[in-house]
Amino acid sequence: MQHIVIEKFGPASTLALRQVDARAPEGDEVAIDVAFSGINFADIQMRLGFYPDAPKRPFVPGYEVSGRVTAVGKNVRDVQPGDRVAAGTYFGGYASHVTIPARQVFKLPTSIDLEAGAALPVNYFTAQLALVEMARVRKGDRVLIECATGGVGVLAIQLARHLGAHVTGLTTSPTKKSFITELGATALTVDEFARDPSLRGYDMILNASGGANITWQRARLGITGRIVCIGLSSGVKDGKRNYLRMGLAALRMPRISILKLFDTNSGVYALNALHVLRDDTWIERLTRSMIDVEQMHLKPHVGKVFAASDAADAHAFLETKQATGKVLLRWGAN
């Protein structure tokens, strides 16, 4: 099998393709011949050395794959060889073959192809945790999705609309506004939203940039409004390893007083979905809930697919904000 390794921190060109032996599944495991691996912004941050939860180098990044089951352990009942599946991998997903616990594997319905399957796990888990578990979005709520054109944002817009919310999506690029509109949300650039103080009273804001943006976005919440922070993308620009930029973004994160929250009657959440996926109970719960994806008509948008050998180009494409939706790596002839 092949996998892609982060051997040293740096630009996208540091990603290295290596050959290793595949591992047969043990009793509760499933072996998958990977068709596609999903790329997430967290992968870029760990490649730059800005991701504290990453394993020691060298390590294989990647949190999600799709493909076909090639073998199962003796205790596995829910999937069998030949099944089309998606899976969360918690590192190790940039590989042509993975062997993982069966509880992390979801059998794909016929309406979801392998491309879409690889775009589901991290995006769906994050959107579900943020909107349903934390913010408890319901019919009639006003929801703002800051990262509206990214993989998480696309599913978050669809999920919020399924829940009956009125959704506004933000983008830094005016050319991407039509993409947001096609998803059924009101589209604004970040600058347009920031310049118009009348845009307030939101019940939920999904923030991915972190830094100082949290402060002014919180001011747009209504009574009992909730902001859910899922990242610190403002600390990275164009895939460059800039400690000053990351440090400033971290320093600009607000230090929030509980006493002042009494004045605003609002809530602040911070979500690291990958930490949630360390918990076996949550892994099983979220994986089982993926059966609802088809019923809710959630459709991940795959913006571009790169050959696995072009992983560096894929990272560069995502980190320079050229992407809409999910960026994938393709293995073999799939």
C-alpha cells in the first residue's frame, strides 16, 4: 500500500509518498481499499506544525476515507467484503488501504457515491455537533455560517435549512456568492456583513476563523444566541508557516467573562470534533446518525479531486482559498 507522510513541517511540497505493508484486520476491525481520502484544513495546520493534537513525526494525516471493504475481522457483522463504505480514521486517512475499528465504518446507501462518501464524515460530524448538539438550532432560527463555501459550511447550510432555519452564508470572495445562493442561503461577503451593523439578532453563528472575528461576531447575536467556534483559520494564510500570524490570531481570541455573558444572555461554544471522536461512545453515535444523511437530503459538494500523487497541489489549492466544498485525493484507478 501507499500512504502520504508528514516527515517535517513546512509547505505543501514537504508531503512525501511512501510504500508500506498493509495490515490484516483483527477481530473487530475492517480493512478498506481506499478510493478517496478527504482533505481538511486541520491537515494543513498540522503540516505547518500548528496542530497540537498531531502525532509525533513522521505521521500520516487524514481523517476520512471512502472505498470498498476487502476483509473483516471475525467479530464484524454490519459490513462484509465488497461493501461500499465511508469511514472516519482519526489520522492515517491519506492511504491507499486502511485497517480500522468497525465502529468507525458506515455502509454507504446507493444514493451516495464514493466521492461524496469521502466528503461526508468530518463535515457531517462537525455540522451535526455544532448545529444540533451544541447550538440546538430549530425552526425559525436565524443562522450565520461564516465558512459557507467550505466542506463543513456546505453541509451546515443544508442541515440548518433542513431544521427550518433562515440561513446567511459568508465568503471572502464575491465570486463565490452565487455558490452560497444556490444552496438556498442569503449570501454576503465578510466585508459586507462587517460593515452593516443592522445585521444582528442571530440565534446561531458558526465561526471558523477565530481570532478577533469572534468578538465582533458575538455582538451580532440575539438574546439566547450561540456562537460555535470550530477553528483558527485566520492564523494561516497561503499555506505559509508564519508563527507571528498564528500567535497574533491566538492572542486576539477574546477572554470571555462569565459576568459579562449575564449582560448579553448569549453563549459561546468551542468545538474540536476530533477530540469528540476520541470517545468510543460518540464515534458510534455519530456514525449511526449518518443513516439520516440520505433522509435529510444532505449532499456534500466535492469541489475538486486530485490524484494522491498530487497531494501537494491539493493542499495548495485548499490553503489559497481556491476551493468550494470538499477537496479529495483519489487513489488508484478510482
